[in-house]
Amino acid sequence: MIGHLLDRYCFLLRLCLGALTFLLALPVAAQIIARYTGIIPVYLWTEELATFLFVWVVMIGSMVAVWDGTHFNVEVLPEARAPFARLLQKGFVLVLLIVFGLLFAWYGVEYTRFGAIQNSVMMRMNMAITHVAVPVAGISWAAFAGWRLYEAVAEYRAGPEVVK
């Protein structure tokens, strides 16, 4: 049940990621056209909007990467052959992701409060709109990594499997 809900949530994140990436292309295209052709005037708010959209694209992309297991991962040791050692390797990374996610969520709340008292220069948009991406990402990372850890433990408990 929880895995299905998290999968649906990730599906919504993917939809948001696609929409935001498309929207990001619009102010960037306007900047390029304005700067190199002179057809339209240079609008500074497009740069600000592109930055805000980019923050959300990066954070949502990182959430999806954690769910898919394609997040940045450095392999220092070769993949273990023994099931318990594999669980330890995978579990170590996932526990670190959970810890980092919870830290981002915890400190991200204060970061969002700080953004709530500021407005952007050009668009006069409240900065909490972009700052809230940090705790949202942290909660998502922790939830996704927690579920993946649960799956890894369940896989280990299911018994030995053939190592590829």
C-alpha cells in the first residue's frame, strides 16, 4: 500500500518535472531571442523566473532519482556477493539518504521561513515559493529511501538468490 502511494507520488513528480521543464524553456527562449535578435525587449524577470523554475526542476529531479535509485552513488567497494553484505552495502547508502533527507527537511523549514520574509527583486514573488523546495525534497528523499530500505530488507529475508 505504502509503496503504491509512493509510486503514485513519484508519477506526479514526473508530471511536474515535465511541465516545469517545458515552462523553463519559455523564459530561457525569450532571453535568447531578446539578447541576440532584438525582436523583443530584454525582460529581466525572465532570468529570475528561469532561476526559480530551475531550482524546482533540480529538486524534483533529485526526488525522482532517489525513487529510481539513479541518484549519485560512488562505489568504493565492489558489489558484495553474499546477500547480507549486499544488504549492508545498499542499506548504508539508503540510511545516509534518509539522514540527509531528514536534515534537509528539518533545516529546510527554517530556510523556508527565511524566504517567506523576502520578495524577489524583479517579479516581487515571495521567495518561500522556491525555498520550500528544500524541505519538500528532504521529506521525499527520506520517504523514498526508507521504502527502498524496507524493500532491501524484505529481499534479504526472502532468502538466497543467484548472484549474477
